[in-house]
Amino acid sequence: MEEVLLEKYHSHTEKCASCRGALGNLQRLRLGLAVGTGLVWVLLPLLVLLHPGVSIVTVIILTVAVFMSGVVWLLLGKLERQFYQGREIPPRNWPEKVDKEAKPR
């Protein structure tokens, strides 16, 4: 039962043009990031082998870029899951914030 309540894709995302477009853009961005990161990861050792005079700074920067791209890819995956699965407690059911300056009536 809880799985049905948390399901968000069929109940909202596929019907909402904004969410559907955002999800498509997110998936394309994630794919492009994976392909680009994979290319850098594969070509980096070739760069070092074919050009032994390449700066160590260049290698370090590209290595850090690969790791950071991996982290961004994972975070985008977490964001993508939010288009498919809703929150356990929807925002409309969150307790209201108490205004400290509000006077009791």
C-alpha cells in the first residue's frame, strides 16, 4: 500500500509537461555526463602514455574532474528518483511553522 502512495511518476510526472520536460533534460544531462566522464577516464591513461611530458597538474585536474563528475552523476540520480517516488509525508501534511511573534487569539 505504501508503495502505491509513494508512486509519483504515473500520478503526476507523466501528466505534467514541466516535470516531464525536466525529467527528460535531467536524463539527457546525466547520460552526457556519464559519456563525457567515461571518455576522460579512458583517454587520461592514453594521454600520459603517448605524451610523457604532460604536466602532473593536468593529470591531477582531470582526475579530480572525473571523481567530481561521478559525484554529480550520483546526485543527479538522487534528484531523478524524486520524479518517480514521492515523499513519505507530503509537504501539505507537514506541521505548520510556529510564528514566534504571533499573538495567541
